Amino acid sequence: MKKFLTILMIVLLSSVVFAQDYSTLRSKAEKVGSEKLYGQAVELYRQAFSIESKNKNDFYNAACYASLAGDKDQAFTWLELAVQIGYDNLNHLKDDSDLLNLQTDARWGKLITQLNERIAFIESNYDKPLQKQLLQIYQDDQQGRNQLTPLIKKYGFK
């Protein structure tokens, strides 16, 4: 009995030590993705999504890594899921260099159409003049940051 309890304790402890939660897997995926190990990032996101799959931005980021890894099917699957659960940044989607290799695929047009329809539905009751003004404020705010990002990538942030 003592031997059985010892073995059981070892198994339970090792499962706790080696268990990975969603947050840890996602963080690891982002880390290896930033190191340009795109295939590993995709695999880590797959593992994370087997635990939890409800964050639109994580699906979007995972799709970017899948695209960069050359896995178009997985990239489109994750982009479609991101849109289904609320991703709505059409301009970012269109301008994201991580997704350039998807833009020649027939599924790209369908995704853009689906997202445009979703946005039109969401914005159907918006105050259009106010929306235009807020979008301009956002673009003005981001302009300086967008110019800074390549410099930080090139020279680092101190």
C-alpha cells in the first residue's frame, strides 16, 4: 500500500509540474514566434486552443504565425474563428504584412467580405460623423507610433 501511494504521489506531482495552462502556452507561442520560430508558435497555439478557444486576438496572432509558417489552411481557419467571435479591425487585417501571402488566395476575398458584412451590421446604428471624427483622432495618434516602430526594431528601445 505504501508503494502504491508513493507511485500515485509521484504521478500526481509530475502531472502538476508538467501541466501547461492556456496562458503559459500562449506566452511561449508569442516568445518563439518573436524569435521567428513560426512552426513552433503554431504548435503551441494549437495546444493552447485545445484548452481554451475564445480570444479573438489570440486567434488573430496565431493566424499570423501560421501564415508566416506557410500554413495557409490553418491561418484561414484561425482568422475565420477570430472574425466569428468578434475580430473587426479590417484595416489592420488588410495592412498586416504577416498576412501578405494569404492575399492571393481565393479565401482572402471571402474573409474580407465576411468581415465587411459584420462591420456594416455592427455600425448600422453608429453616429457616422462622430465615428469619422474618432477614426481621424485614432489615425493621428497612431501615425507617430507607426513611424517609431521600425526605428525600435532597427535600433532597439532604450
